[in-house]
Amino acid sequence: MTTHHAPDTRRDDAIGTPPQRPTRVPADRYYSAAFARLEVERMWPRVWQVACTVDHVAEPGDYFEYRCGPYSVLIVRDDDGILRAFQNVCRHRGNSLCAGSGSDLSELRCGYHGWTWDLTGALKRVPNRKGFGALPLGELPLLGVRVDTWERLVFVNLDLGAPSLADYLEAVPDDIAWLGLGDFRCYATMTVDVDANWKTIADGFSETYHIQTLHPELHRCMDDVYAPQVIWGHTGKSEQLYGVPSPHLKEMPSDAEVWDDYVRTQGALMGVAEGTPFPGGRPVIEVIAEHIRTFAAGRGVDLSWAGTDRLMRLHQYNVFPNMTLLANADHLTVLVSRPGPDPDHGELVMMLWMRMAPGAPRSTPADVRLTADEAQPGLVLTQDISVLAGLQRGMHQPGLTHITLSNEERRVINMHRNLERYLDLPADELMTGGEPGGRRR
């Protein structure tokens, strides 16, 4: 069979300059109740975190409850169309005001004693107000939470004095501006309950070192070697070119074999069913790119502007603490990991998007919740989920005092570096080894 392999367009590899020694991270960060309490006290209330999409709260009266550990934030679209967010708590006796999501909300009324606020957070009614004595309504508005949007993602931050979202995202918006994120629509979110710490979940989407073992099908149709990475601060990025085999492979597969494994792992992204034979005629990467353009045209999307590299190079962004954004010219998935009821449990939220024609109507995403056993979000993500419980059990083994990380795993290291900054840990609880500060540009 003919084998056409695309030339390497970037020679930066995923490792960069190796450190003198690997980075060692205390393993108990992944299961310690005391460490989890520090995260709840010092980190989660101070960081920007993606809560939902604009399409969840698009119209006046729409609302969405965002939960992260013990924190509950109520996001609403008020009567004037302004997006607002509040701590989800009645200022009388602390009852939660809303749960879940919905529409046609005209006011926020506590179901316990009837205290009522308008959608701007102003207190309007207190039953039997006389019994409280002097009770100026203006002194008891709902407790505000910072809310902002980046394209169609809604972020919240409990810290009213935190840096702006734009500053927090650093170079990411400019780096991905070419994509036109605003043209994508979220059609579904899938929340998967996992027997693993939120960091265990996030780590799996912060390195490509595991591709060669956990994802053999992906290994045959993705370059995990020349996959440049950069760290900006709160954020980082990796790139991987698809439609080519990994240079790690000792025997290079044919174009037809690359095609088969791409279809097996990514075929839905180009509208090609598993088992479809390789049509041949051109290098496989170009054949796949043309199928993606044709698939997009079928829903009114013109991708003639997107060259092969734009269509086939996956841009993977990490935003501290818990968000990963995966994108190429016709694909967008946002992955978020969140803490569960204890350090050994968490949830993986997958926001699934599709590029739509300009002016396409919005729709409210379908939100589903599944167990790890029930979730089947495609071959690769199912493989990712399958190892999480075993990873979490392994962290508890008494001989494993530290995990050992390579420079390829620098986005995992950067997550821990940011954690250390927020948690203000003593010197004897910090990471050791590696390169101080990591590689930045």
C-alpha cells in the first residue's frame, strides 16, 4: 500500500529541554481530606471557573445553578438581559434559592419563608416584616458573584476582588482568535460521576505521554512527539497533528491503516462510519481534511478558509484549575473536572459543541448525568475514563509517597505550581525536582 506521510511542520517536541531531575509531587494531594479542605478554603473561591454556556442562560428569566464542592452559584439573565450571578443562599436562614436550571424566572423566592428578591438581587418582600423590627430591605441584597463570558462560555468567581477574566485567561483568547469560537453552539453537556479526585481527572487531559499505551488506535493516527507545549501562567497549551502516525512507532502504518484508526477514533467528526474503506488518491491527511470540509458544508458551514493544518492540528488549552479546551477548525470540546463529595470522588463535565452556519438559531443544551460505567462518549474518552478509579486507588498505597513527572507532563506540573501558590503551602509540602518555574514564553 502507498504511504504518504505529511512533512513535519513544527519541530518542537512535547518534552522540550529535559530537567536535571524529574518533578516529584506529594501523592496525598490526590486523596488527603486536609488538602481538599485547603482547596475549598483558599483556591476554589478565588479562581475563575467555567460554569455553563451562554445558551443555558440566553433569555431573560433563564437561570442555571453551578455547584463546585460546597459552593453553589446562581446565574441568571435579568429582565434587561444582563447576566448576573449570586451566591445561592437566602439571607434569612441560609436556604438555597434554586436548584438545577430553567427559564421564565420572574423573581427569586425562598421556598422556606418566602423572602423574595428580583433578578438584579434586590430584596423586595419579607413576609411578616414587622417581627424583625427595623429591617431596611436595601441592606440585604443577594450576595454577588463575579460573572463574565469568553465567547459562549460563562465563568464565575466568588472573589469580588479577583483579576478580570480577560487577565486570567492570559494569551489564550488571542491565540485561538482565528477559530471563531462564537460560531460554535453547545448541543449537550454530559456529567460523569467518577471515583477519582478532580485532579486525577484533569491530569488525563494535560499530557500526551499516555497516548502510546492507553490509546493505541490514536497512536497510529496522531503525532504525539512533535507536539509543542507552552506555559503562560494560569494557562497552557499543547498541539498535536492528526492524520499522521506517531514517530514513536517502529513500523510505519500505511495511509489506509492511518485512515482506519482515524475513522475508529474520530470518524464522527467527519461524518464517516467505522469500516469505511480508505478512498486513496492523495495523502491520508489531505483526504481526511477534505471529508471534514464536505461534512461541514452539509450543515451550511463553509470551511474553505481552513487549510489542512487548521483542520488536522488539535489545539489543547488548559485553564487552571480544571478546564481543558480541545479545538480545531471544525471541532470544539470543553472538559471540566470538579470535586465530588470527598477527595476520592469527582465529576467530569463534557461540553459538546458543533460549528454552525452564521446566524444559526440557538438551542438550550441537553444536560445529562451518567455514572462512569454508563458513559460511552466515544472510544478515546471512554478509555480515559476507564483508568481513573484505578489511578485513584493507586494513590492511596502507602509506599507511594510522591508521583514522578517528566517535562512532557509540564501542564500537570503547572497545575500543581498554581495550587501551591493559592494554598500557600509550607516548604516541606512543595514539589521538588524539575525546572524551577518551568518553561514559559
